[in-house]
Amino acid sequence: MMLKSKDVEQLIKEKLASGRPKPFSILWLSYDKQRDTAGRVMKMDRAVLVSHYTKERIIKITPYGLNAITSVHYDLILYLNETPTT
């Protein structure tokens, strides 16, 4: 089973009963357009969604309970909750 971008969007937007964002595990490829660097595989366990930009296909995530925000492009997400994405 592979997750499509609509499934990814739905999973990262899920909330806990308390209303707080539900943590997820994510594996993606890094890319920095300004520095033209790419190719490192990055992983974050217990990540939560900070913000979501549909038009640019970018999400901002942070480790649960911390404020270290990371931007990830939808097309660079390889796995979400250990399930491959398309």
C-alpha cells in the first residue's frame, strides 16, 4: 500500500482528542533551493504539523514539544508512518 498526497495531507492534519496535533513519523529527502543542496535522507519521529501551504505544496513540521521548525515539500516525502508515499 502506498499513500497518495491526499492521504498524506489527511494524516498530517489529524488531531488528538485534546485538540493538539497528532504526532507522526516522516522520512524525506532534503533540498535547499537557495544553496542548491539536496539528497540527504532526513527522518523525524513524533513530528507535528505547524503550518501547511497547499499552493506551494510545502508543510512546516517540528518535533513534538519543540520549536525547531523544518520545511518539507510534499514531493520529497518518502515515508509517512513507515508507509511509502507516491
